[in-house]
Amino acid sequence: MIASSRPRGRITWSALALVAALAAACAALQWKPLGSRRTAPIAGADAIGADECLVCHDEVQGHAKIASYHFDCESCHGLGSVHAESEARRDIRFPPNADCLACHAVGRDTHLQWGTGEHSRAGLLCSDCHNPHAVEKRHLRSVAQTGLRNLDATSSLCLECHRDVGARLVMPSHHPVAEGALACIACHDPHEDRRVAFGDASQRCATCHQDVVGPWIFEHPPVVEDCTLCHDPHGAVAKDLLETVQPVICLSCHSLNDAFHHDVSATGLLGNRTIGQDRPTAPGEVVSRQEAMTFLRRCTDCHGAIHGSYTDEHLRH
């Protein structure tokens, strides 16, 4: 065998340098706020009225006028006398979430959990997703077109930050979000705190998949606890949104410590039972290759009632 002439030490240090570079790149992949973050009031400013604002801002982001309930500029941007004199960006504020919630929390249960939700704790402002100057539905901020052309407007906005989810939406098995038949907000409420959501972890899946959640006489514990223990709701390579293929996904919980399941030999002896039969085998009876290689098949070929059963404790039917 010919020994390599490349010094091993150099390879090792090169590999370490590559790992360090990748780690630094991953550390840099953090969420960055969109737009201005100045929300503090402008000291010494007085009210001037919206008509004075329109002297310079005859149109706002391409709109000749905005919705009437957002027309009072100073209710969101603060008192404007200092800005009117200096015309400097630093002399005007942008609405904090408290200003938005002063109007939008009244009578709207969709915002009651905002203060403790994931988006709020991450430091997002309402204006990161919503554009109060727009006239479109929900005042959603417009985003660049993604490669998934059939996405609805809300899902396109979500994927601007959640790029990892967007990659899963085009995997072989996925919910039809990329096709426009389903939106992110069909399952997720961007204003809520999922830690205090009503019901168990599978309740959200049950709103559509009622046929697999029971209640069952013989339950499969992961189904009762959390559907995502087995399924990736955004997309997967395996069929049926499974995290991985059978029987590997089943073996992550179920160990096969009996000859009934794990004998994969061509002429394996299974003691007193043969795979697929309830009768005892004769002494020394040899099972066929087809019967012995159960380990290499899908568990659901026998345990078809994988989500639960009314009749069989082993979930076979």
C-alpha cells in the first residue's frame, strides 16, 4: 500500500479551521430586526396634526391615502413638531407594540397572549410583519417573491424568517402549503404563546385529522402525547410525514428482544412459534425466508392500526 505524502498534521489543522469557520458562520445566523427600532418619545416635541404631516408626506409608501383609522399620524409616530423643523429621521419615533395593542387588544382574543409569546420574547415589533400604511387585508408587509409561487401572502411573510421551514415544505412528503392549499396560520397563531395553548400537543392536528386521534380503547401512547414524536408537520423525506422510515422509527421506542421479530436468517428456528401464525411449531420446523425476515419489513404490515384500535391491544387491526 502506498503511504500518503500529505502531512497528517496539516490535514488536522485544516479540518479544525474548517469547523471553526462553520461554527462562526452558524453563530452569525441570527435574527436581525427589520426597520427602525426607535420607539421612545421625542423629547420636547409638540402636536402639529396630520395635515401638517401631509405637506411633506403627500403619499405614504405608494398610497395616496391610508386607512381612516390609521390617519392620525401622531397617534403612532408621536408628537411631530421637532421632526417638522429638522426633517431628520432621528426626530420621529416608530410605534411600539404597546401603541398597537392600545387599540387592537380590545375585544380581540388573538392578541391576549402576545406579551408572553415567542415572537414578542424574540423582540419583534408589530411593524416587522404589519405595515400600518398599507390598505391590504391585515396590513401585511410585502415581501420579495419566493421560489414557491403559490404561497399565500401570510406564509410568504413567515418564510422570510423561517427559512428552515420553507426548505421542508418542498420535501417529498409535506402539507400542501407550497401549493397554496394551506397557510401557516391554519396551524400557527403568530400572536399566541404556544406554551399555554388549550388542549394537548395533538389537539391542533386533530382539527383536521380526526380519524386518527381516537379516543381508542387500545391507545398508542405517542398519538395521545404528541403527533410530532413520529411526524414532522412541515415536511419529510419518508412517506406520511414520518421523521424516518419504518421500521427504524418504530425501533426508536420498541426494542425487538424476541425471536418472533428479529430472526432474519434464511432458515431461522423460532422456538415454539412461526411468524404470522398463532399455532405452535413442530420441533425443529424450519420457517421460510419470507416468514423469517419480518425485521426487514414495515411494522404496519402487521400492526395496521398504528394510531389506535378498538379491538386489539397489539394494534394489529
